[in-house]
Amino acid sequence: MEQSLAGRTAIVTGAGRGIGEAIARDLGARGAAVAVADLDAAAAERVAARIGEAGGRAIGVAVDVSERASVRAAIERTVAEFGRLDILFNNAGISQTCPFLDVTEEDFDRIMAVNGRGVLIGTQEAARQMIRQGGGGKIVNTASIAGKQGYPLFAHYCASKFAVVALTQAAARALAEHGITVNAFAPGVVATELWRQLDREFMEHGLTERPSQALDEFSSNILIGRPSTPADIVGTTAFLASGASDTITGQTLMVDGGMVLT
């Protein structure tokens, strides 16, 4: 199979739905043993069951990525089940639509705890396991077009995704000597439950008048002419998880249909 991951073990955080679910199921189809990690334990178990039904190996793991003890426990559970950890996807993330002048300290701290601190903790704890066992590893972070440009209705989200890009670069430099590569991918508008949430928030703030208006307006300048789907993302994520990307580290790959050109 192209970009086979047979014999590898992966953890995907935020894998109970959306992009994370698609990544986890794709990794399972490519032969990896997968720990489906999510704050929603039931959702994680459902996705793990689907991977199993398709012939893969997977477990569901409850995790709060903002808490080190929880992340450490998820890694220990994965290693106990599958023997090692080769790939970590720091994918869990949250967002919020809020006009710039209305963002509170609580809003900022809540998003940074998950999107920023979560990536720091996940990368540190996965790297420690990879160093202990030897053989290197792959760490892949979910960034965003919001990690490349600031948007006034998502200032705190943008700050958190700029942090993801910075942590990716810093970790790549710190971990290269251990054979661990660290990269990120940056989606644009992806039709998932997260965007449906943002669409509702636009209406609640009086910024749009009808369902899907925010999605449609944000999608209007996408060069390929449509929003992405999770299925559009997994070719890139499989590449970053596989040996095909061994000479790439510290990079953020745009997977946005042509919204931000770098």
C-alpha cells in the first residue's frame, strides 16, 4: 500500500470527529495501530470501533491535552497496548468566533490551553517516549491558515495557531538529534462540525443572516473553488507520518485549497 504504516503505532488527539477522525481512520487503513484520543471518551471508542470493523487495530483513549498527567496516561496506555509510539498527531483544538475588542482573558486562556499548551505538552511527552524506546519518530501538529494570517473575529484562535507553527519549528530543532521530525499542516475552511459551530456563532453575533453564510463567504476566495473535506487532508497527513517525509522537518504545509500562498 502506498505510504504503508504497517508496524507503526500512532496517537491522534481530537480524533473523535472531524479531521482527527479522518486521520485516525486513514492511519488504521494504512496498517498503523491507532490510539484514538479525545476528551469525549465515547466518541473515541466509536471511532476506534470503526477502525476495528475495517480490519485495523485501534483503541479509544480519553485525554485532556491541556493536562500533562492526562497526556502522559494516554501515552502509557498506548505503549502498554501496542508496545511503542512512533507517530503523534497533536490535532485536538477548539475555536470561537468573537470580535477583537470582546475577547476576554478567559476566552484567550481557554483556547491557548488546548491549542497551544496542548501541543507543547503532547510534543514533550511523546518525544520522551520516542527517545526512551529509540528509533526516532514523527510528530505532526494541526495548524491552520489562522497560523499564517490574523483574522479579527478569531484573534485568540489565530494566536494559538501561530503558537503551533512556532512550537513546530522549535521542537524540530530540539529533537532532530534524536531522529524525531516535527511538522505541521495548515487546513483552511474544512466542512466539519467545528465550522458548523463557527457558522452558528456568526449568526449569534449578528454577523450573518442565514445558515452557511459564514462558510460560503470564507470559501469565496479558495482557488480550487470549494471548501475542503477531511478526506482532502489525509493524503498530506499520511505523507507526514510516513518515511516519505523523512527529510522534512520544521515545516508547515498549507492544505487549504489555495487560500494563503507562501
